[in-house]
Amino acid sequence: MAEQITLQRETAELLYEKLQTNERPVVINALKQEAYAAKRIPGSINVPAGNAGWVENIIPDKEQDIVVYCANAECDASSTLAESLIEKGYTRVLDFEEGLAGWEEAGYKLVGNDVK
């Protein structure tokens, strides 16, 4: 039987606070490239959920703080990517489950082609 993965969650407020420090996490948008271009959290990078292998080339340090997100709480792309990263040996992965919707709802800025 596979080991149970306990996925830690992140909130918009805590993520925002972390992004203001010198020890900011790598923030990964788990949506497809088109969705990433349209709307994203400033400073985030794009690794679609099915491409977890890309992360090993981008982030070789398995102890780097990583926060993954997608569109909203109903979207499972971020949890899928987070679980894949944990399976690859990353030890500090958080899922910002509320995603873009939660970030915007908390009053934080988004960037991208579709942001007004």
C-alpha cells in the first residue's frame, strides 16, 4: 500500500506575508500555459500539473519552499502537482488551495493578459 501523503495547505494572507520576506517560496501556477498567461500571482512560474518533471530542472533543491496553486478550491491541478512533487522527494511543498480566486478575494493583485 502506498504511503499516505498529507498535503499542507496555505492561505492567501500567509502566502502574501511570505512573499514579502527574503526567504520567499517558489510559487508555481499548476494551470495550462494559456491560463497562466491570462492571470497569475505576481512572481509565480508556470508548471502545468502533468509536468512535475520540469520542476527538477528548475528547482534542484528538494528542501526549497514551494507553494503551488491553480484557479480555485474546486480545481485539483495544484494538489495533483503538489502530490507529484512530494513523491519526487520535495519536502516543503504547500498547496494554496483557494488559488487565483482566493488571492483576488483577499484583495491581492494579479497580473496577466486578462487582468484589468
